[in-house]
Amino acid sequence: MNDDSNLDDIDWSKTTFEGAERENLRSWRKLTFDEKLMANEEMNDLANEFFSRRKAKGLPYIDPDTGELVPGKKPDQVAEPPKPYPESKGKNPSGNF
């Protein structure tokens, strides 16, 4: 069961959006230049991975070279339309589900 004494140890100011943002900025400032550079490269690699996946699936994406929106393929070209839901054999007498 929960112990109320654990709740006293929590800094509740960090649980708001603004508090979480402040903590993120504080932790970012503690990093060395090399760590920041490495983190930036990892974020770039992740963004490129997302970009290539969207492009391969035919989904819309923003071209990283031009900054323009590429609409992707039309929905009927990406996947086949869904099949209609089969009728149920027994009808609900009340009409409600």
C-alpha cells in the first residue's frame, strides 16, 4: 500500500508542464559540448529514420531539403479499402446494442 511519507518527498513543482520544461533545460545545460553534439546527431538520425519510413509507406512528409510538404500517395494507392463488416445473424430485438 502507498505510504503518505513518500508523497512528502516529491517536488510537485516539477510535475507541471512548466516545471518539467525547466528541469529539461537544467539537465541540458549540465551536458558538455560533446554530449550536446552527440545528442543532436542522435536526434537527427531519428528524424531521418521517421522521414524514410513515412516516405516508404507513401505517407505525407516534409522534404528536409526544400521544406515543402510532399503529399504522398493517394489513399487508394497505399492500401486496399476496408471490407464491409459482416451482418450479424441474430438481430437485437430491442434495437439497442
